[in-house]
Amino acid sequence: MKKFLTLAVVLLASLALAACNSDSSGLKVVKQFSAEDMGSWTGSITPDETAFGTATYNAEGDFTVIRVGEESWGGVQSPTLTLDLKEQTYVALQVKEVNDAFKWTVKFVPTNPIEGHEWGLYVFEDNGMKWNKYTMVDLNMQFGQDIIDAYDGKIEGVFWIWAAGAADANVEVLSFTIFQGDI
């Protein structure tokens, strides 16, 4: 948990420095999904096609509620995208709220997974971070060089954001951002 907070502080400091610095170093936003964007994400499709979920955009509060599926687990998935892990890559999720009884998790699920990756790679493991906080992770470090090499540095797939902890679990999210560059 402290690592996530430290990375979030480093991210914000880096963004502030990058804004003040006119050269090309620093973090660059590769892809950003707003709450409204995430409100259109579809239910996650698992390898056995059992865990769906829903995303509902709340325009008044400008957040999206991600809920588990009918099977009491699951969430939603992003559109398909390609991660270029030959570059230093980070992802950040801003969570508005999650009930104390619930948790949330994020995985990256390759389109053509190697054996053992059919259910995805953890980006953020189950946690209860909330209250408009950003959580950020270094994907290169999280996945490790063996996984990066196994996919030749580029992995096509989807991100899953799942609520967890109960049959009615949900998480309110504000944004999801992919960055590349140096901190």
C-alpha cells in the first residue's frame, strides 16, 4: 500500500516537473480513459465466459460504477490495446469510492496469452484504496523481464477492472491512464 502511495506522489511530482520543463524527458500520457469513457466498457469476458460485470456512468458526479456480474464476481474490460513494454510503462487508476466491505483489482489479459496467462496478469491486486486517490504501478517491474521477453516486449490485450468482496460489490472510478517515459 505504501508503494502505491509513494508511486502516486512520485507521479504527481513528475507531472509537475514535466509541465515546467520544455524538453522531451519525463512521463507522457499514452492513453487516458475518463469516467465517461469507462462507463462504456463492456463486461469482462473470461476464458470460461462466466464473469461479466457492468459499468454505469454517473454524469452528475462524473464517475463510473463498476459492479460484479450475476455470478457475484467480475467487472469490466477496456477496449483492446497494445502495451509497448520496450518503453518504461506505468498505469494509474483514480478511485473515487469503494465500500469498506469491498475491494477492487486490475488485471491485464493478453489477447493471445501464453500458457498460464489465460486469466491475466495482476496489475493491482485486491485492495481497498479509495477517496479520490490515484494508484500507480510500474508495469515493467510488475510483470518482470521474463514476461516482457515472452511477448517480445509488446502485448495486445485488455485491462480488467473488477470489484470483489461480496455479491453486490462495486467500485466507483474516475480515470485510468497509461504513461510512458522516465520519472
